[in-house]
Amino acid sequence: MRTLKSPDPLLATRATAVLNSHLRIHLDKEDVHLYPILKERTTINQQVSIGGVMSSKIPPERFPAAIKWLFPLLSLNDQVVVTKGWMTFMPPQVFANVKPLIKATVAQGWDMITQRIPELNDK
């Protein structure tokens, strides 16, 4: 409780570093163990559905931060899968607001994504 009442910058920095370290370990384990199993045992449509459910839990006002966090962690193939999934389940007017956020986040990678999803140029 002391940290919440009078935050110590050094203590907060250390706690953030520890949290980041544990998060990286967790995410690396997902990459090694969970995602190969999901790819092996689920169809692309099922994966899109799972992504849709997960995305729907993000409050709209936090979605820009989620994109900025998520997309740099993904390979090009995964960026394409996520983008296609969002294009599939989001209403066009909602995706129209998400598209520039993705574009700004991936910057140089945007051209590679649009090569794999040509309809991005239409929407």
C-alpha cells in the first residue's frame, strides 16, 4: 500500500522491470507451446473466431493502445491473420477506424500487409 500512497520512482521502475520480465517469459512460452498447438488443432476460421472474442473484450477506448502493443509483437503472417480477422468480424465503419491505427503502427510493413490483403486498399 505504501507504493500506492506515495510512489517511489525507483521502486516503480524496478517493479515494472520485474513485471516486464515475467510477461516476456509468459509470452515466449505461449509462442513455443500454445500457438503451435492452436495452429495444428484449429482451422483459420476458428482462430479468427477466437481472436474476435478476445478483441471484443478490449474496451473501445483502449483499442488504439492494444494495436500499438500487439502488432509489433506479431510476425508479418500473424499481422495479416489478425487484420483479416478484424476485417471479417468488425462492421466496415468500425474497421475503417482501426485500419489507420494498424497502418501507423506497422509503418514500413504496411505495404507488405496490403500485398497479402489487396482489399485493404478498397476499404
